[in-house]
Amino acid sequence: MDEKDRSYHEAPATPRAKPSTPFSHQPNPLATASLPSIILAQWIQPMVSLGARRVLEKEDVWPICSGDACEALEKRFRQVYEPNRRHWFNLSPLAVAYARTFQTELTFVLITCVLYVVALALQSYVAQAILQFLNEEENLFHISSGYWLMVMMTLSSLVAVCALNYVFFSASRIGANMRSLTMSLVFDKALKLSSAARQDYTTGEVLTLMSVDTERVFLLMIQGPWLFMGPLSFIISVVLIGILFDFYSALGGAVVLAVVMAISAKQGRRIADFQKKLLKVIDERVKVTSEALQGIRVMKFYAWEESLAQRVEKLRVKEVSLLRKFHMYQVVNTVMLFLTPSFVSGVTLGIYVLIHHTITVVEAFTLVAMVNICRTALNQLPQAVAGISKAKISYARLDAFLASAEIDTQPFFLPEGSTPTAKSPLLASTNDVYGSSIGHGRISIRNANFEWPTTSQTEVVVAATESEDTQSNINSGFKLEGINLEIERGSLVMIVGKVGSGKSSLLSALLGEMSRTSGVLEIGGRVAYVSQDTWIRNATLRDNILFEQDYDAERYEQILDASQLAMDLMALPNGDSTEIGERGINLSGGQKARVAIARAMYRTGTDVLILDDPLSAVDPHVAHAIFDKCIVGMAGDQTRLLVLNSHYDLLAHADQIVVMHDGAIVGHGSYANVLAEFPSLASEHTDHKSVVESEDGKTATESPETRKSEDVEDVQAEKEEVIEVEKASAGRLIRAEDRVKGTVGAHVYKAYFDETGVNGWMVVLVISIMYCVGQGARTTVDWWPGHWARNMPRREVDPTYSGTTFGMWYLGLIVLCSILTLIRGVMMIESCMRSSQHMHDELFRRVLRAPVTRYFDVTPIGQILNRFSNDLDQMDTTLPLEYQLFFQNVSMALGSLVVSAFASYWIGISYIPLFIIFVMTGQYFKKTSRELKRLEGITRTPVYNLFSETLSGLPTIRAFRMEREFSARNRQVVDTNANMYLTYWSASRWLATRLDLMSVVIIFVVTLYLVATRGEIGSMTSGLSLTYALMLTSVIQWVMRSVDRVDNATTSVERLLFFREIEREDDGGEQIDDLVAGSHQMNAGSGHSWPWSGAVRFEGLCLRYRPELQLVLKGVDMSVAAGEKVGICGRTGAGKSSLMVALFRICDFDSGRVFIDDVDIATINLRELRRSLAIIPQDPVLFSGPLRENLDPFHEYSDERIWN
């Protein structure tokens, strides 16, 4: 059988690992683990042992099994996925496909679930037999030896433990595979989204699908078994009550269970409604957070931190309000199901007593034992109900996304020998049958109309420089109409026109990014593309140029020289191995454009080269060199389309010029013909030509030595301008994600609960007391039936006895227990919600105030978004639930231990070594589990980084036909993360199995003692001790598991709290009002605030972007008089933008000062300084929302003033 197709339950023996070889270089033992090894989680023992000795690293984790890798999973999934098929009950196509993909594994899970419930039923039978044996009655098994009954109890408990652990190992593995599949499917779909679909799904929304919704898919598999075992245990419990008691008692219990399940289902629907609303708000918050981080430089220039912080906080208030309601409904559901066994016991007992007028102690505790069959399922059912509600919403969102419109560019690019026909609607209109072929490099557009989608309700953030025609046109439903254009192979076509005329839209139409509504479009051969908004990957400079192509040293050197990048390599500490930061932050605008040009030029086999105005980013001298060596030189045999918004002197070299206006081609032809038709181009041509001739004349009069010296100086200037990397880091700019190692400190828990506004430890103490009091009431409820039964014989002889009184007391205790349980749950949720809201607001503001050059330039946006999406979701939704379960399970375990030990102090003494073993096992395991969880969080960040990077470069990726390569890269990073994810959840089975086995030992000890001391202990004490000992089978493992899961969930808090450690910009300095009031410079009675006139003076200014880097400004001395208009020029990277950085104090000065109106700007409050200056940045950004908010985010001006 092929390894990829092997079911999870099949495997031979586990091999021994070589200790000298890192686990990452060894085969994963899970692939060959035997069934006993899987059930006992023995296959993962070497890693647990290693984690107990030292902190685990990535190389300490085995590689992912081939059957768990994305490639193998997708192969299985694609065979059964039918996205357009309607299923019964309107089931999700994706969910149905997952069920069919994993049907074999799911079948084994269901069979094992049945085995678990049957084992629990057998326990209750044996418990009754033991109680009958202790009371010297004939037991239903007719076994006279209590020790055989003890063996039966131990074996049934052991079977239940093994079955349950296999269920959840398999469920976690299937869930992890579904999670990986979902991530891969979402990524692949994002690569194909049409322009209309991209409007509907912003980056933030798609990131939510990748983070929150994929997690919901996994959690449904973890919680899903209880949706099957819950109803099954209810049925078996009711049947057993009917067999051992009577029909009417069983019917009463069934009615209670039915009512509870109906209410729980209704609660589940309400929870689903809140979840749907919640996800919409989360999408919006993540979107706004994402655009704030992506536009952080512009935000700093404009001092808009407060505005965006308030905007995010408003969304956060809505989110927390929905979270609070969501959790409150969950608490009500949890309390109801937690107390359902007591309700069932009360109703069943009441009916039985009413009918038979009596009940024995054995019958009372047998009833409790039978009801306890479904106790664990009832405790877990609230999570399962909430899980399926969340998953239902997530599946609907995923189905809608996977069904959204796709771009279909393949038919545009005709491979060699292909012939377009009417069968391809993208190549021919419905009324036109076209059957001729088109040669390589030829472009033919005939009577074609194209359009961008009309503005949707979804608001999107776009870079203001991103295809200025394209973006403005997207918002208005811009159209290209009546396009007719024939371009021959090898032609050089230049496209000109005013801003917004449709130049970039025409190129987008050629690439298939703009929808074609009619007509014919044909492009022969492969395309290379340089976008207007240069897309740079977070990789080395060489990798950006190669773009997944093989390295050819000779061709590579030629490309570097032709694109004018060769000299730039001298400025980089590690040459072309230097890592270029996210969005190319350590390159100037001109350098980014040249990297993009080099990438397009290096592409082999290209027939058509499309360039969207890349020359505007470089000066005339460099532009002409690139034009001569690249566009005319190396690409001379290709068909070239070049958009020009500057450098019009180059028009004379065009074979054909296309003039655009208002979405139409208004002129095209040779240079002479177009110039005659549009004489305005002549004056622009003359202006550009004079500049170039000036440059060329200057160059001609210089000696070769002088020119060489100047080139070196230019490169050195670029070196100083570029935000360089530390040489010691081997060219790596982006720092590795911070990872805390070792124990999650108590300070993290305290910091979390401190955010409630009260001392954290005081909050924990009060909550602990409330849970202990509630458990005391719950134990009293379980004790009362035995107490009632023991007093039942008084009915015939004691006139003071009243069954009604006992019944009312029982009812009162149940009501009291319900109220206390509800109060403690509400207290926990309210504490967690307050902490979550306050912590987010504080940390988000902290991030916004971080310095650009020392933090944002070296930290990927995906890393920050990972914490404000996935980690925040863990803190918002998972942590409150885990804390609630932790306190609930601990109080239940303490109650169980105390009650079961109540029979004898010998039992209590026997618990001491068991308790020590419990704690030691938990501590031994927690080291491994905690580090695996941290490694999972760290390996998750590259998934988001790649996703964010890919979405921003979609047009380029699709133009180069690189979808397959990026999909493969995504599968690689998803597999890395999935491996950590699956290993973490598999490791949790190691702990659960050992704790369950120890709980079996407790059952053995208690049963052995009761059998050995038969007749020495009262029947009521024996019954209560045995009942609670049986509860320990599930409760003890849930306690230690809760400890582990709380610890791991708190790592998300730990990761968020890291933001407290990042440095903040120095906000120091005087407020402007205070400065003005005390300044003698202000003209008396002028009434103007600072700056008064605008005189600027630099004195010996030295500036570096980070302490370890070279100076980018060296002793700048300059004065600008008030009212002067000054042009700052210089070659690419000379330091022009750095002067603006200094004026706005984007980074601290190394030395020197800057004065505005004789006021040292270092003495002015940073926010006031930036708000007093105005700038049009090199890379402006528009934030989503109304245009008015982009103009006046603080609502300081009237509409009239803005219009005027």
C-alpha cells in the first residue's frame, strides 16, 4: 500500500531513533507506529524526553509524514471535491468533500466512540454489582468474589481510556490535515481571484479565512466526537435506567435530556448568529489594522496614529461587545449541561419514589453512576455545540470564497502551435468565430471593451501610487471602449496620455486583470511585466531578480549591468545576497524599479515585455541608460509596450505610439504622425530633451576618471541613503521572530488579570473561591439522594419524616447549585473580556508608536498581523473557555478526591504518591508542550508573510505565470507549520494517556479497598466514594490537560505582551502652545501659531537609520529662507528623502540640529511637530473609508473649508 494512502490506524513497529542524528533528519516514527504505540502515544516518547532535558528547537521535530503533507492531501481531496453540487440539507460542499476525503479514518473514529460509550455503560453495571456485593446482596453478574468485580471494573475503565485516547488522536490528526488543506485551498484560490472578487475580499478578510476560519475547521474535529458520543451516551443512560429501574423513571430522564438538548440547540443557533456578526467585525478590524501597518510611514508623517487607533478601538468595542454576548450564551449553555446530570437524577429519583414510595442506597448511587455515563459528554457538549456553530459559519464563508469569480488568463497567452477558436470565450466574442493562429510576440485587439468592476460595499486600502489609472478606475467602474490595436512582433510601442486616461488599464486588460466584456484579444507567447507600483519580495536581491529561474552567471551579470544595478551591489554589505526587506524598504524608489526591470529582463523565453512607467522612478541619465541597454538593447527582439508619464524624449525611438484619453485610444501611429496630431507632446518632448542633453553634455566634458569617480560617489550616496543591513547578519535584514523560552511566567498570568483593573491575584483568588463553593454545592446535590435513601426506612415509623421536605431540599440544592455555577461563569467571562479589551488597546497603541526604522523596517507586517489576528483570537475566544474549564475541572477533581477519600484515610494516604506522580508527569510534559506551541506560533508567521506578500504582487505573479511556484512555496511553509501543529496535538495525547492510566489506578485502589473492607464502611459512604472515583477517570486527565492547555493558550498572551517591550518614539518636547507663549520670536499680535514663517535651517546634521548602520546624512548645513521654493535634486539614493525623514523626526539624529523659525524641532512634541508640517510622501497611501476621512481624519474642518 502506498504510504500516502495508508490509513491512520495502520502501521508496523516503531523504529529506534539514532540519538546522534537530529530528529529533523530522521523519518517520522508516526509513519510506522503500531496501534498500541499510537494509543499509548509511545511513538512520541523520544521527543518528550528530549523536551524535558532542554528547550526544543525546530530541528528537534521530525519531518511531516508524507501522508500528512499538503501535496498528498490535495491529491485525495481533488478527487472528491464538487464545489457546484448541491447536497442534502444544504450541506457545505467543502465539508462534504472533507468527509469523503477522510471517510475511512472517520469511520474508525465513530466505531471507537461506540466502544468508549459501551465501556462506560459496563462501568455503571459493574458499579451496581460492587455496591450490591458490599451490601451483601445478590449482584446482577452472580459473581460471589468482589475481586473479580474489581478486575472487571479496572478492565472496563482501561478500555474506555484507550478508546477515548485513540478517538482524539485520530480526530486531531484529521483536523490538522483539514486545516492544512484549507490553508492551501485559500491560498490557491487567492492566486486566481478576479478583479471583482478581489474587491469583495480584502487582504484582512482573506487573512481571517487563513487564520480564524481554518482554526474553526480544526476545532470542530477535536470537539466533534462529543456530538456523536453525547447523544449516544444519553440513549444508553436512559435505556439502562429503564432496565434497572422502570420505564416511567427512564421516560422522565429522557424528557429532561430532550428538553435540555432542544434548549442547547437553540442556544447553539444564537451562538452561531453572534459568531457570524463577530467574524464580520474581526474582518473589518484586521483590515484596518493591516492597512495601518502597511501605511505606517505615511501615518507617521501625518501624525495620524491617534485617528487610526481610535478607529480600531471603535471596532474593538463592537467586537468585545459581541464576544461578551457570545461567551455569556456559552456560559448559560455550559451551566445547563454541567448540571443536567443533577436534573436527570432529580427527576428520575422523584418519579421512582412517587411510584414505588421507596429507594435503597444502592439504587440511589446506581442511578447516579448511570447518569454519570453522560456526565463527561455533557461537560464537553457546550464546546462541541459552539464548535459546530462556529464551523458552520466558517464553512459557509470558505465555500463563498472558493466559489468566487476567478481570473482566466491562460487563453490570452497562446503557446506555440495553438489555435484560438470560438470554443474559447476569452478569445472570441459569442458572435465571432475566429480560427486563425497568431504568431509569437504579436498582439491583436479587435473591437474589444473592458471594464473594472463597479465599486462594491467593501472598502479597500490601496497604495496611491499603485497603477494610478487602474485604482482610480476601479472605484468608478472605469471602462475601455472600442479598443482596436495591432502590434507586430518585435515592435516598441509607447503609451502616453494624461493621468487617469487608461494607460495602466490598457496594460491590465492585456494581462487579463481587467474584465473583457466583448471583442477579441490575442497575445502570442509569454509575457514579462514591470508594474507601476513596484513589487519587491522579502528575499535577497538575487532571488528577486531570478524569480525562481535557474541561475546563469553570464546572463545575470549582463542584466545587472544593463539595468544599472551593478554599481549598487557595491553599496550593499553582502552584494546580491543582501536581503531586501518587506516591500523593498531598504531600497530607494529608483533601485526598486531597477530590480523589477532586471527581474523582467532575466526571464527567459519572453515574447512580450510590458512596462508600466518604471522609468519615472529614475533620473534622466539612468533612464536613458536602461532604455538603451535593456529596452532597446537586450529586449530588442521582443514586443515591448512602455507606458510613459515622463521622459517624453524617448518617444522618438518608438515604432508605434498609442495616445489614451478617457478610456479610449484617440491616436496611434508613428512618432511623426502622432506628433503632428498631438502637438502638445512636442513641447514636453523638448523639455525632456534639454534636460537629457544637459546631462549628456556634462558627461561628455568629463574625463573617464571623473565619471568613474562620480559613479562611485553616487553608489556611496545610495549606500548612505539605503536603510542598510548589519553586515554581521550575513545580509539578513528582517529579524527572526522573538521567542520566549522556558516556563510561561507567573507575571504573564498576573499581567493578564491585572488588565481587569483590579489586582490580578485578587481576581484569581475570588474566582477560585467561587468555583470551590459551587463544587461544594454540586457535591451536596450528589450526596443528597443517598441521604434521602438512608432516611427512607423512617417513613413507616417516624411521623416527623416527610418525603416532600426531602424532595424540596433536593430541588432547592439544585437551584442553589445552578445559581452559584452561573455566577462563577459570568465572573470568569467578564474578567477575561475586560482584560482582553484593555490589553489590545494598550498594545496596539504601543505598536503604532514604535519607531519606523528600528522596528517596522525590520519586522514583517505578517508577524505583527499574526499576533493581532490569530493570537488575539486565542486570547478572545479560547483562553476564557480554557480558564473556565480549568477552574471547573480543578474544583471537580478536588471534590472527587476528597469524597472518594472520605471512605477511609487509607485511601486518602494512597492518593498522596499518586498526586505527586500526577504533578511530576504534568511538569515533565509541560516543557515539551509549551515549546511545541511556541514553535507552532513562530512557524505560522511565514505562512501569513507569504500570503500578504503574494496578495500584494498578484498581477506580477500572474503575468509571469508563477502561480504554481508560489503555490508550492505555500505548501512548503504550511507543511512546516502543520508539522508543528500536529506534533503539538499528538504530544497532548501522551499526557492524556498517562493521566488516564493513573486514574484507572485510582479506581483500582478505591475498589480494592472497598472490597477488602467489606462490611466496615457504610453503604452510603461506599456508594459516594465509588461514584466519585469513577468520575476521576475523566476528571483527573481533564485537570492536567486544562493546566497544559491554559499554559499553551497563555503563550498567545505572552506573544502579545512582547509589544510592551518594543521601544517607543520619543514624544518628548514642548507643546506648541507652550512654546509659542514663551517665545520672543513671535510677532506681537500676529495671532499665528508656530511655524510662523517657515524658515528652515540644518546645522551639522548627521543621521543614521539604526545605530549599527552607516550615516546617511553627514554634517548637512543648509538654510532655506521663509517663503522660498527650493528644489532638492540628486541621483537615486543621494539622500533627498532622508532630509524629509529628518524634518519629521522619523528617526533620531546622530548629531546636529534642525531649526524651523529658529526653534529646535527636537524641543517640540513629536505629534505637534508632524501635524504642523505638510508633506506629499514618495509612496502615499489611501486608507479605506470615506475620502473625507483621508483628508480630515480628526474632523477638524468644515465641509465648506475642505471643498474650498
